[in-house]
Amino acid sequence: AAIYPYETTLQYRAGEMALEVGRPEEAVPLLRRALQSAPGETTYLNALTRACQVLGDDSCVSQNLQRLRELAPGHPEVQALSGASDADVNKAVE
């Protein structure tokens, strides 16, 4: 991913792989770079939120969940990450 710093898909996939092998601290910067190129991509945002959750970075999780709620309020991943019900997620967006 470092060889192609502007290749969004490679950044995302490298971040996902880092997360899968238990290296969330490496995943976060890769996923952030992917999001810089595609800020509305919920798949990338979801992955970054999960990485932040594994790291225990509540501020990062909260910020990204809010953005996910704005982009896809009823998406199951939003609810799974936040542990909220449909009503809670929709209420938070309103």
C-alpha cells in the first residue's frame, strides 16, 4: 500500500488485512487514507470504525459512527457497531 499511496482500494484492502491479522494500529492510517480519497464510502468508514473499536479509541468510534449514521442510518453494520436499536440510530440522526 505504501508503494501506491493514492490507490484507494489497495489502501482499504491493506487496512482490512491488517485488521484481520490483529494489527489495528496499522489498519487505522491505511483506512484513513482510503477515506480521504472516498469520504462517502461506508465500507471504508465501517472498517475504520471497527479498527478504532479494537484499539479502544472511543472518540474515533463515536466520530465515525456519527458519520455512518448520516450516510446510512438503517444499515445493519451501524447498529452492530453501536449496539443500538433501529429507533436509537434513527433518533440519533434526527
